[in-house]
Amino acid sequence: MWPYLGLLLPKDMSNANIQRFASDLFMEVEKYNSAEADKIKAISSGYNLPPLSRQHERLVMFYSRGASLGASARASGIPFDEAKKLVREDDTIKAYLAELVDQELRGLKIDRESITNMLLTAHDTADTSTAAISAIKEIAKLHDLYPKTIDTPQQTQLTVITEASLKRMAKMSDEELAALVDSPEIIDAEFEDVD
């Protein structure tokens, strides 16, 4: 029936059990595909879109699930070039795909509570204390449990010294020069001009 089905089954399984398993698996796949087809039909009636052929339904169904375009084309029985053209240019197919993706995104609910639960799971399954502490820190950040600190960058003032200001500074006393640089302490030193 399916060439790779034998890889999933125990070696000592009888042929009758294999057939029963394959039949049950096939029925589950068909139920899932039927539910997907019902979604597509609901989109058709809800958005006044023309109904899709069975092949186009399967193309939209597989492609919206994340299958590659080639795999979706093979699964629906449409040649690859035609499937490529349909997905890129056919407005009806694009509308169905967009709505199915929107439905999936609406179904994903990621909020503070779900992230907290994921972090708690990570904490519970952490192998090291460092990983557990990291999860706790992330939970605290997520729930704004750390005090707010305001980091003010240190400001640097740039002063352009011209020749005129140099001459003015040469005439200033040490106290006046110290006031220019906001230094309360004057350090006495000797300097030597080197040419």
C-alpha cells in the first residue's frame, strides 16, 4: 500500500494486523483531509469565492500546511509549472491561501500567559541551575518585576579652541582656568615646552 509503512511497524506484526493498521491510518488521513476540505468550502461560501476543483483544493490544502510547492503539486496531481502559475497569479487561489494562513495565525495564541507557561516548562526541565535561573529571570522580565532604572548616557561637551581663545586663556589665572574645566582642585606642576 505505502512503501515506507513497514519502517513504522514492528517486525513480528502479522499481515492482517498490518492491513488493519494501514486501513486505520488511511481513514485518519482521509478524516483530516475531509476537515481541511470543509474549511476550504466554508471559505468559499463565507467570502463569495468560486468553488475550487478537487485538484485545486488539494493544492491549496497542502501548500497552506507548509508543504513545498513541488510536493503540493504532486499531491494534487497538477504539473509543477501549472501549480506555480496558480499560486503566483490566480487571484482565487491566492485568496484561499491568504485566508487559510490568517485562520492559522488567529489560532495561534501567544500571550504573556502562554510564554510564562513555556518558561515554567523550561525551568522544570532545565538540566543545570544556570538554565533554571535564566528561565526565572525571563519570567521576572516578562512580568515587569525588576525595578525601572534609567540609564542616562554620560554627555561629553566638545569645546573648539581657537587661536583667540588660546591667547585669552594664557592671560587667565589658575583659578579661572580651573573654573573652565569644573575642577575644584588645582594641581601644581611644572611644564617644559618641547619643540
